[in-house]
Amino acid sequence: MQNELILKVENLHTSFTVGPLNIPIVKGVSFEVYKGKTLAIVGESGCGKSVTVHSIVQLLPRNGRIDQGTVTYIEDNEEVRLDQLQRYGKKMRKIRGENIGMVFQDPMTSLNPVYRVGDQVAESLMQHFKMKKKDAMKEVISMLKKLGIPDPESRINDYPHQFSGGMKQRVVIATAMICNPDIIIADEPTTALDVTIQAQIMELMKELQVKYNKSLILITHNMGLVAEMADQVAVMYMGRIVEYGSLTDIFEHPSHPYTKALLRSVPVLGKQEGELLETIPGSTPNPLDCTVGCEFADRCEFAQEKCRIKDVPYRQLTPTHQVRCTLFEEHPEVVK
Amino acid sequence: MAKFLVKKILAMIPMLLAISAMVFFALELTPTDPINYLISPDMASSAGNIEALRESLGLNDPAIIRYFRWLFNLIRGDFGYSIISGTSIREIIMLRLPATLELALVSLVLSTIIGIGIGLLSAINQNGWIDYVGRVMGVVGISIPQFFFGIVVIQIFAIQFGWLPFGSRMAPGQTAFFDRLHFMVLPAFTMAIAMTAALLRYTRNSMLDVLNKDYIKLARSKGIPEWKVYLKHAFRTALRPVLVILIFRLPILIGGSIVIESVFSWPGIGSVILSSISAGDYPVIMVTTLLVAAAILISSIFVDIATALLDPRVRFE
């Protein structure tokens, strides 16, 4: 592959301490992000998508902890182990602001209500590039212009509550992009927006990504969005990636029963009247109950005894396509 | 802003009038007859004398006339006279206000600094040792009544060890601030305890609430240092509810604390209120009550101003 590797996550385990319990949320997640490409992480609510990306930038809540695994960020052929940096140390902060930008789910609550929008976007410029406020504001204005916010010269002096939802999300994207990062992590960036705005925001992100050759980690549960945006897809279920492959691998040859079920439950136009949208039976299990075997077994129509009794290894279907399922035992195990 | 202020201040006038009427007529309804306090028991027999006294004090006029007479005098700056001691109420207030102001200011400043400080540290180190200390302080300070705490500190520091005086404001003949500073230690400390505890709990809870907000995560994702996340992004927004209770405490600067002032025999407005109530000195009760009410109304204007300054969402509405 001529693709340039920029972020590598290997065997990441993250757990949360709740009272006396230690609950594993992310269990051995590995993936790679390439320069200028989009990795989509898909899965139901609560499957550990957000925790995975928050582990990368070490923005876990206080009771969250990375137990195992490595996160490597490659900058100009130099490898930086993010998991070994101090959570709020200088180096980690520099990477968070300058190299990895983040866009969160709900633009309504992502901006501080008491500060002017321009100041909030300019903050990281002033922090990392030691810019004067006046120069930083110039950058902010040109960034907001790029993101399609009308009349940015006067809008930088407005407060977040004077912006609509879509405009706020543009501001949040501006905050993520202002220091020109290599990677943008978008954690369900359009979930809280209405449908017409969703399309605009996604188009905008795609455009920026292609134009400025950014890598994008897109977290979503919207398969339609994945089809439009992604180069690589990781399907997550209960803290594990159950299937990992290129966009074509996942959409043309979905292999894991969970992936197939997800694809079947996408609403499409043109259904017959009375024809029901398929859903996945059962509900997500308690992470404490999943100890051994495949977490999806209880909801899976192909489940067998062997799915539940021992650890299920990843199988390599094609050079780009991996799946964690006992249905593919004729394929070689993935060597780590 | 100016328009808003003028509106607020104008709205205060009918409120004050209503309060003055309520105070006046409520006292009118009580069975206390000031005459009983004015005359010595041996004079009680001569009914003619009493009647003459009533007439000369204007007590026989209808209540409504007496109310307006009192009100106009008040507006002219004539607060009237105490019917017990005969001294002008203005003089009483001028004499007692510095004592109340001094004590209340010291405990207010003390409790604000300590309360907000520990509340902040407590929230930042949630579940750490400082948080446990803060939480225990909060519960203890709020649940122990002030008079009890006052008695305990008097018992320990004044009686057992004899380090500090157990009451009053200064020794006879002393006037310099530093001479009487040690008189203030126990009452100020006792008064500050409960205020600190409430403020500490408010600050802690408000901070914890804000620290869970998405914009804190966004602020961290910008890579700014943690102290900036706490002070610039979290504290500024968390401050609003804290400031509200803080400002609503300002009236104690005028009214003092009845409990503290009587436990420590502190010669402030609070003890004036207490003694005038027990003596039925109704002109004093009316004026002091009105003063405290005015102080509360003014504080509520301050709350509005502070909220508008802190939160742009309020400003533009």
C-alpha cells in the first residue's frame, strides 16, 4: 500500500472503575489510520466507539483508564506513543490541540456559553502558536469563511446562543481545524442536527478532508454516512471490532452476522407498504456479562456452542478484510 | 444597561412602600400597647395621665393617619425616637451600624475566600482527600446551629484557655482597630462557619456540574493547560449560582446576625432588633426591619447585574 500511516492503535484495552467494579469497555481494539483517508467506526450506542477515540487523545473521564495496548502517532516519520504520555502533560496537550482536532456530537453544548465565538476558536491558536489576539482573529475569520459562515467579521463577536445548531457545529469544526491538524476525530458530528443540515455538514467535512488531505476518524451509527464518507470501516460491538475492512469489503461482502444485520436495518426508500424494517433482536448485553467468546452470540442466528466457550480469533478473509467470527474458520488466523 | 437599572430601581419604590405598610400594620395588630412599657407600674392607677400621654404621642389617631405621618417623617429623614430610651433612632443606628458592618464584613470576606477556595479544590480533586475534608466541613458547618457552635467556642477558647474575650466589641477605653481585633475573632469565626459551609457546597456542586459539560471536553481537546480549563472555562460558568447566594448575604452587613450578636453580646444592629422586639419598642422595630428589607431589595438588583455581567444569554434577552 502506498498509503502513509499516520495513526496506529494496537490491542487497546480501556476500562472504567465504577465503585468496586472494573468494567472493560474497550477490549483489544486495533486499527490504522492513513493520511488523507477516512476511517469510519460504526456500532450501536454504548459499544465503545467514543471511548476508543477518547482513549487515543486521553480525554477519558476520571474513572477511565487505558489498561493495555499502544496508540502510536506518526509525525514526519517519528513515532509518538500517545498512550505513554501524561494525560494533561505538555506533550499530550500539544498533540491534542495541534495534531488531532476533535468535533463532538452535540454542538448545542460543545461551546462555552459565556465566551465569544471568535475567542473560543482563537484560543488554541494563541495557546500553541503564541499568536497575538489580533492575528489569531484574522485566522479565525478566514477559517469561518472557509466553513461557510456568512459575515464572519461580525459574527466572531457573537455568543454561541446567537448561532443556530448547524452554524454552531461549523464553529466547532473550525475549532478542530484552526491549528491545521493531521487528524480530525469526529464523534457523531451530525447526530444532533436535523437532516438537511446533516448533509451540509458532512459535505463540508468531506470537502475539507479531501482539499487539505486530512485524515478523518468518523464515529457514527449511520450506515448511509459510512457509505458516503469512509475509506476504511471498523464495525464495533461490545468493545471489540468484529469486522474491519475497506468500504467495498464491508458493503459488498459483509461477513460478520452483526454487520449484515446492521446493513439490513438501514431504512431505505421504496419499501413495500406493510413491510417492516428489520431490527436486530435482543438488546446490547451488560459489559460485565461478556467474559468469554463472542459477545454477539446471544443475538446471533448462527450462534453455536463454540462461539461461547472460548476466545474467537480474528480471521483474514482478504488482505484488507478481517472478521472475528467462528463462521470463517477455513480462513487463516490474523497474526499479531 | 442604564435603562435596566433605572427600571429596577423604580420597581423598588412600590415594593418598599408595600413592605413599610406591612410592617406598620402588622405591628398595629399585635396586642402590645407601647404605653405599658412607657409608664412605671405605680403610675398605672392614674388613667387620666395615661390618656394624656396617649394623646400627646398621637397614639389615638386612626392607624392610617399614623402610618402616613410615620412614612412622611421617614422620607424626610426623621426616623423617630425609641419609646424606651427616647434617643433618636438615627443615632442608635449610627452607633450600632459600624459594629455590625465590621463583624459581618470580616466573616463575609473570610467565608467567601475559604468557601470558594475549598469548594474549587474539592471539585477539582473529586473523591480525593481534600474533597473528603471539604465534604465533611460542608455537612458539619451546615448542620450545627450557630448558637451552639458559638457556645462551644466560647467554652473552649474563652473559658477553658482564656485566650480570647468571650463577648462584647472592645474593652473600655480602647478604640483602635487592632486593640479590638481579638474581640472579633470568635464571633467572626462562628459566623463564618455556616456561611463557608454553604458556599463550599454550592461551589463544589456547581463546579462538578460544569466539569461534566461538553464544552469542558472541547476546551481540553484544544490542548490548553488544566488550570485554564478549570479557571477560565469551568469556574466562570460555575460562578453564577455561587454569586447569587453570596450577594443575597449582603443584607447581613446592615442587619447583622441576631443569633451571633446576642451569643457574643456584640453591640450591633442584630442585638438592637432583638432588644427592641422584646421591649416592644415598635418605632425601632419598624425602622430596622425596613432597613433590612431595603438591603435585600438592593441586593437583588446586584444579583441581576452580576448575572447579566457573567452570562451573555441573560444580557441579550
